[in-house]
Amino acid sequence: MVQTPNATPIAIAGSIRPVPTGSAIADAAGALKAARLEWRGRQKAWRDAASFPQRAALEHVVGTLAAALYPRRLGQFRGPDKDEDGFVVAKLIAATTDLEREIAAELGYWEASARGERFDPDQPGTIVRLFAASLGTVRRLIDSDVEAAFLGDPAARSVDEILVCYPGAVASLHHRIAHQLHLLGAPITARIISEIANERTGIDIHPGATIGERFFIDHGTGVVIGETAIIGRGVRLYQHVTLGARTPLGTRTVGPRERYARHPIIEDDVVVYAGATILGRVRIGRGTTIGGNVWLLTDVPADSIVVQPEAQVADVRGAASVREALAAAG
């Protein structure tokens, strides 16, 4: 390739093109190189990690798994019943093949940071085989979540409407898949899957969270569930509920309990209304109702009702004063 004078070769769309020295593109490329080198210098443990699971590939994996889990509703299978198993098998082969490749990429990433430590060559395949063995349980858990939503939402017309349309069902499907992968030793793959659901629904569930059957998130936008949260059976959450930790890790030295037990325990049949924030390793007893916008840092006994003082209606004189103050401020 013949280069023009005072030009720097730059790779663009798979080819090398000359870019004049001092141009805006050359300056931007130089600044980005400097930023890359600074970052890599600070992240020495990960500097040689060439492989990493790909978000687009995992999004496709989840879509293919969803088709295997629900061939007619999410897989658009329209054939006779006798051909349904063949359709499911084909989807499972495609999904597990792609998933094994992405898990191998993740394990390669961890190996690069370990400087010499290696996984067994068949570790990605072992994880995928164990994951495939869990899919019957995954399907039953999602079914229980969908049924809980149907029973809990009078606006729902059918369970199929919930499965196809409701953000809580989308988040449930992704979490049930991601949680199994997290348990089996593919935490980055699992986290990417959970973030795909977060992007689609606004519901942020860490794949490490343990969630029992018949879990219902109504509406759902803004729900946050932390890594070490434990949620029992028949729990219902509304939008903007946070089950979080009190102090971010890294701001101080923490022991094993604070590392692995940072988030709340929600016992069976608890209802948490919109905007409630529950922080730390507190226990919300069975059958409790937590009202909207409540802030909780302590345990709550079973069968309790926790609410804020109800808002007061101002009398005519008080209302007039408030309106006058607002008008003056505006």
C-alpha cells in the first residue's frame, strides 16, 4: 500500500486507510490510544484477557432458549404436536452450542487473569450439560411466576398475555436462566443475561439473587434486587422497590457476612408496594405487607403491616395559603 505524505495508517472497517497527521481523526485516535494504555496499565490483572462473552450472542441464546421453553408462544412453532419435540431439540442444540462457546470465552477471560491456572478442557461443556439438566425446573418456576401474575392482576386476560407481554414475566424468564448459570460458575455470562432483561424491562435482578416460586413483579420499572437477596415463595413486588445493601463494597473493609449477606431476606407471601426501600440483611417476616415509599433498615415480624403516616388533606384556608406560596415562588 502506498501511503500519502505525513499520513498515519488507520484501520477502518477492516482495511487500512491513510489519515493525514494532525487531522481530527488522527488526533482522536491518538487520544483514544493514550486512554487505552492508561486503563490497561491500571488493570494489569486483565490486560492479557483476549476473550469475553458477547452480549449479542447471549441475547440470541436467550431467545433460542425461550423458544425451546415455550415453543408455541415464544418460539412461533405452528406444526402438529408430533413435531413439537423435534422443534425443541433443534432449538436446544442451537442454544447450547452457542452458550458453550460464550462460556468458554468467559473461562478464558478468568484464566488470563489467573496467570497460569487453567480450567479443565471440558469445563464449558460440563456447565452447559448441567444447565440443560435444569431447564425442566426453570420452565416450572417461570410457569409458577406467570400463574402468580395472572391470579394477582385483575387486568390480565390470560396467562399467555402475561408470558408474552408483561415485563415481570420477561424479567423472570431471564433471571431463572441467569441464576442457574451463576450457580454453575459462569457469573459474567449470567450477568450479561440479567442486564439484557434490565434493558428491556427496567427491572434489575442480580443473577445471584435466590427467588422462590410464584414470584410476581407488578408493573416493574425501577425494581432492584441485589446479589445476596433471598426471596421466598409467593412474594409480590411493585414498581421502584429496592432490595439493596447499605454500604457499597470498596468503601471500607468488610467481613464474609457483609460480603455474602448484604441484602434482605423476604419470607413467603410478602407484598412490597411501590417505592419501598429495604436495605441490608434485614428479615421481612412471612405474610407481611410493606406500604409504598417505606424506608426499612430493621427486621419486621411476620404478619405485620408497615406504612408511613397517611397524607393529610389541608383545610380550605391551609390550601389557599399553599397555593399562594407556590404562586409567589413561581
